[in-house]
Amino acid sequence: MNKLSDITILIGRNKFYPFFCILCVTLAFLYTDPFTNFNLRYTTSYIGAFCGLLCVILLAKRKNMGNVLGMFAAVAECCANILGGNIGAGLPPLYYFCSHIYGLFTWKQNLDNDKNVKVRSLNETAFLYTLIFLIVTAFLNIYLTDKIGSFNTSYQLITNCFIFGLGLVAQLLLMMRYSFNWYLWIILNVLVIGLNIYTNNIIIATQYLIYLFNAIYGICEWKRSEQKN
């Protein structure tokens, strides 16, 4: 297990890792043939993916600059998902935008000597609140989807419920510097990948495939920092 963690950190810390991530989403964008068949949803997805990938890589490295890029990514990703009818996946980015503003100032006040954010451990009480919040937000998504009047298949609605709930909870824990947030991001990323393959958005699917690895890298990086503290 330690060897796997070391390999993941080695890849995540490699200077070519961000370039590889950007290359992957760029190839996915070019696959949609944007110069012949321009699609606003795919173009917006690409902009969001570009900023979002740099954002999550920096956040996994515990760098506060990730919050700045996160605000740009949130706006683009929200628009792209709503254009595709994925309300549950489209609403959390609005919340992410506001939370990144909060995170920008909170993280700045909790940096170590290397200018990296200090990591916290999740206790049992906080875990219980997290579970309750997750259930409430899942039902909130059903209500909002109905009010907006967006058509979802049963699969879309259920998946969007979990994406919506997990997104709000994971982002909250991330901004509060709890290392447990990365476990929730892993589950969310798997769901978003499946949903966007189902709704035929290869750009966001590719983006979240990279997010999936980055969440695993985030666990390794943050757990190592947590153990040191």
C-alpha cells in the first residue's frame, strides 16, 4: 500500500503531470470536431475542464491558488452541465464558486512554513453532520429538478442526486481542510464519468477521469501531511 501511495505521489508531483492532464482534455475537445461542428456546450466544457484541472491539481498539492482557478472553472462547468440537462451536476458549481471565495481567505490564514494549507482530521461528530447534510442535499436536488422542469431519466435523476449531495459535502470539507473530502470526490468522480458517457459529453467524462486519479493523489498527499502534523 505504501508503494502504491509513493507511486501516486511521484506522478502527482511530476512537473509534466499538469501538461498531460491538459493534453487529455484538449484531445477530447478536438475529438468533437469543434472547427467543423461548433457546439457551445462542448466549448464551455473545455474551458471549465482547463481551469478545473489546474484547480484540483493545486488543491491536492494544498496550494491556495487552486481556489482562484476554481472560481473560473465553476462558472464554465455550471453552464456546460445545464446546457446538457444535468441539473444535479450543474448546480453545485454555483456553490463551489462561493466556497472558493471562502476557501481563498480561510486557507490563507492556515498555511504552514512551506505556504501549503494545514490539514485537519474528521471526527465522529463532523462525520455524522456530513451524512445528514448529504441526505438533505440529495432530496433538495429532486425538488430543484422538478421546479426547473428539466427532463431526466430515472438513471439521470438518481445519479444527479448523489452528484449534487456529494459535491456540496465534499467541497465543504475541502474548504474546511478535512482530508476526508478526497474519499467523497472519488465516489462523485465515478458517478460524473458514467453520467457524461450516458449523456454523450466526452470532454467532461475525460476531465473527471483525471479528477478521479487526482482525488487518489489528494488522499495520499493530504494523509501524509496529516500524519506529519
